[in-house]
Amino acid sequence: MTTPTLFAALEGKLLSPTVSGPTQKTNRYGFRGELGLKFPPSVAGEKRPPEIKADQVILAAEGEQLVFLALHVDSLAHLDFVRETFGAALTPTGKYFIFAGNVDISKKFLLEFEGVSFYVLPLDEATVYNELLDLLYLEKGDLKKLSPEAKIDAIVDAAAKGPSGFPRIEYSQALAEMGPVKVAENRPV
């Protein structure tokens, strides 16, 4: 399988991969790692680290469509960079999970932009991977013996059914309700 042009377009933004390549499903390409969302201007062709990045990224593409995305960002406001990064690859049938460090721990909601839905959740002390397993009712023990690519497939397939119980709110309301960005020690920045 050749690398989809979606991934070719993201070259330089997909960072520190632990998985990057075809999964066990036909025509599916997976990635786990970090994603650069905003980069400083390049001077004389030098590469600089991203100013804003998403971590704990799990994504899957089928053809030119991003069918699954889960990631952690420091601020819900970084969703604008996520939308800009993926553009037309985001589809109404895709499942996209944004874990934001400044969303109230007791809240979860669904945001919709131009027919594309984003599930927004807080991330307190767990990982995106563990939170997804809980949310999608997947047993860690069942996935333990699978390859990293097969784990991505299992998560994507479970997410296709879609979680329920997420109240819809407007993005402007979600931004108004978000708290301060916190650093690792859980203190406001």
C-alpha cells in the first residue's frame, strides 16, 4: 500500500511516531505519535519545533479521508488548528475525539462544524488510549496481544458505532466555559 496523499500532505507535522503505516484493514493507514499544529516561520530552511502541538495522537485514514482521530491538546481553542490541519479530510462520517486539558473534568460534549462532529472530553490523569478504551467499552486484556496496528483497527472499528450521551453545544459556548490551561503539575499557566 502506498502512503495516502493525506499523510504525504502532513509530512513534517507527524512527529515521534510509534506507529506509522498500513494497518491490518485494507486501505487503512494508521499513526500514533505527536502532531505539530502551528510552526514558527522557517528561516533559511531550518526546521523548528512546533509552537503548538497535539500529543497522544491516534489517527486512521482510508483513502483521502480521515476516518478517526483522537488526540490531547492543552486548550480547546487549539481545535481551530486541528480543523485547519486536516481540512477537507475531515468528514461527517469520521469519528474525532479531542481531549482538552482545560475542559472541566465533569463535562463532555459534542461540537459540530460544517457537518463534522468532534467529541470533546477532559483528560485528567489517564492517557488518551486508556480513556478511549473506557469510552468505547474495549477491554485492555483483549487488545494486549494485538499488534500496534491491530490495536488502532480495534479502536477505529469500535468508534464507528459512535459513543452516545454527549450533549451538543456551540463552540463559542464551549470556549467561554473552558478553564485556564494547566501545566503538568495541574496548576494554571
